[in-house]
Amino acid sequence: MTIPKPLVQLNQAFLVATVLAGLIFHISFLLMPFAIGAVTLVTKKNPLISYSRRFLRNPPNSYPQEDRDQQLFNQWIATVCLGLALIFFAAGLPIIATVFGAMVIVAAGVALMGYCIGCTVRYQLMMWKHRRAKTNY
């Protein structure tokens, strides 16, 4: 299953904007992308993408497509980092929290520019699993 690229980019821009707002203005802004990420991981459907699908000007399959499983993997990484940022803010460790938030901003920002850090991580993980499976035979 695939997702139209403009919707993936909308999600990436949303992450950059809300996490940046959370780090600059108030940490409560981090709750929104964390909540959407948690819902996405539980239901396997991103509410932001599902809602925004109706605003596509062309049929969804006319756009370049992104792999759904890859996007779920990327969402998992972003949600874990946001969760850790919230935990570290609550624990009174704002520098560590900011590092985790900044990781989300950098990853989503770089993805908007065309390079997917999560894709590289997932590819390396899949290759590691493949090599490990080959040596166990």
C-alpha cells in the first residue's frame, strides 16, 4: 500500500512546524504531533494524512507514491523521539529533551529536501536481519 507524496510531505512539514513551536514557544505544542503519532502507530492510519486526502487536487494515484510501511517506520522513530523529549522535559532535563526534539526537526526537514534518514536506518536494519538470517543456516 502506498501514500501520495504530497500527503507525506504535509506530515513532515507538520512535524517540523509543531516541534519547532514546541521547542521555541511552549512544550505543549509537542503533545499534538506525539498524539497523532501514537494514534498512527496504534491504528496504522495517520489522522492528518487521512483528513488531508480530501484536499488533493488530482486522484491520489496520480501523485508519486511513498511506501506505507516505510512511513510507519518513520512515524515510529519520530513518535519515540517526541515521547522521550516530553519525558525529559517533565524530568527537568531540557537540554536532552531539546536534542530529541531537534532530531525530529532535522529528520523531517531533511526528508522534505529529498533524503530520508529513516529509510536509510530501515534499509540497514533489514540488511542486518538478512545477514543474520543467512549466517544462522
